[in-house]
Amino acid sequence: MGGVGIRRALSLKKYLPQNRINTYVLTVSKVKGYYATEENYDRNIVRFLAFDPLLFLRHKKYKPSGTKKRFIRHLFWPDFQAGIILPGIKKGFELIKKKDISLIISTAPPWSSHILAYYLSRKTNVPLVLDFRDPWVGCPIHDTDIKKPLNRYWERKLINHAKIVFTATATHRTTLVQRHKKTHIFTVRNGFDSLPEYNPEEKGFTIAYSGILGVKNTGLNLYKAIRNLSNKFNIKLKIFGDITEKELKLIKDTGIINLCEIIPFLPHKQFLNHLAKANIAWFSYNFSYSKDIIPAKLYEYIGMKIPILATIDKQHESAKIIEKAGTGIVVEPNNHKAIEDALLRLIKKEFLFKPNIPFISTLTRKNEAKKMASIIFASLKKV
């Protein structure tokens, strides 16, 4: 467990036992700064030592350039975490035997988790449930040219073997159903858990963004809109996370650097407290392979009921969720005028903000875990 995906894994560990599925978590040993979490979930966690080249590559002394990192990535299949597979199989056998485990649930990425879980399931005849938080095949980060044949072979092999397959979005489910012609694939969304109350500061107008900005998500048209409206309104853009040098140059060239504050990644709860004080959340997600992905942060924006300015393709699944939730404005990322008009409406509170409470209440992580559990029990009854 580590990174953003840990929130989904931890929510399943928290809520599945409330739905008659007791859990043990098989994962790697704690490493400072990488597998840390703010909450105490140490109960029923079984850890093992494994080699993780990411820890080596993150060291300032050895950190490679982007080109070298891409080359090194080719050396590990299915991903950098391949070192968990062999020691994980050994520890997993012990856990299954000792605790009489009757179901294996694997969540990925890292895709090494699915490979590990597959071997445990094959050797023990324990049913396997796969949770695809993101696409594997088609994602350029993992699905490089040299790995494509293996990735496609193993995705098919895993899905054919699994009793149940879950995806985090409906579009990804459709992609997998069309590719593999299987019916045991279901959608369980990400969601939100307990959140601070939305309570924006009265002074000025703050736009909050979280994540990595500038890899593919660029805000050039929003920056222009901020510049054009800043003569009339006290606007501030707070970026929580990281930003590329190229994107930072765009901000400087647009002339709004003095209106921006860049805050490095914060502990999750701390970030949410900052978000609750902003006036709006800016949501941008325009990767070429993003049609099957909805960043988990969107559900927290909706759950908090903070107004959202979404600069995304209007046909994207996330756009439809925002519109159904009634908590934001969706505009095409390349339409500068529409973005400026939308921002002005949000500043002047002319946007018809009407949260769809019944729909939003279905988007909790607790509710999604309950849905997962009900699908699991229904499927196991058919055995």
C-alpha cells in the first residue's frame, strides 16, 4: 500500500468488516515516508520485506532524469514493485493456512499485487477478486511498447481466473467487458469519507487545485481568466501538490505568479482542512488515456459540496457525475471564453448551486464497500 491508492484500500479494510467480510491485509513492511498513513490501521495487517527500487530512485543522490527513469521502468515487469511477488507468495501461503482465508481480494496498481494474488489463488484454490483502480492495458506509464504483449496476456489471464472483477469507473468496466467478453465485471466507485465542513474564508476568492499540475493537465486558459478578472476581484490560486517547470513558466508568462501559492503535498486531512476554506475547487483531468479514470479527489470535492470549476471534456464520465451532483460547472479546457465566464459566475455567485443530496449520499466509501460486499456474496452463492 502506498500513494493515493491507499485511500481505497484502507476504506475497504475499514468498511468490509461492517458487511460481514473480515479482512487481513498482506503488504510490505513499513518504510518511512512511503507507506505512512494518518490513521491507525495496524490491526490484522501482515507485513513482509521486499525490494522496492522506487525507494532507491527517490534518493536525491541517485534520482535519475526522466529519460533514464523511463529506461529503468522497462527493466521491471509488471512494474517497479515486482520485488513483492516472491516474498509475498511465501508470506501469503502462511497467512491463508494460519487464518483459514476463504477469499483473496487484490487491488492494483501496482500490478504486481494482482500477479501475487493470482499465484496465491491458483496454489490454494481460494477464490480471487480483482480490483482495478486504474487501467493497466492502455496506460502509457505501465503499458510501454516492450511490455504490451505481456500486459495483454496477463490481463486476460487474470480476468479469466478471477471470480469477480471490480473497476473504479463505469467506462473502465465497459472497456474490459468489450475487450474480454466477460460478465463478472462490476463497478465500485471511489468515494468520500468524513470531511470537514465547507466554510470559505470571507476575504478574497480562493481557487484550490490538488495533484500534479503540468504533466498533461495545463491551466493556461484558466490563468488567462484569472489575469483578466484580477483587476476587479481579489483572486488567489492555491496549488496543493507539485507543478512542472513548464507549467510554472506558463503561470509566470501569464502574469499571475503573484496571485499563486504553491504548497507541497500535505497529509490528507490537513489538505482537506485547507480545501474547506477555499471558495471553489478547480478540477482538470485531460490525459490522453484518462477516459477510464476518475481521480478520487473529485468525490471529496462533491462530498464537501464545494463549488467545482471543471475544465474537462464534457463527455468524460466525471463531467456527468459533477452535473448530476449539481455542485459545479463543466467547461471544455480549450474554451478560454467559457472558462472566464464560468469563473465570473462562480465569483459573483450566479451559478445555480443545487447539490443533489440523495445522489451525493450514494458516493460515500462506506456505501461503495457495502455494494462490493453484496456483489461478492451474491457471486459466491452461485458457486
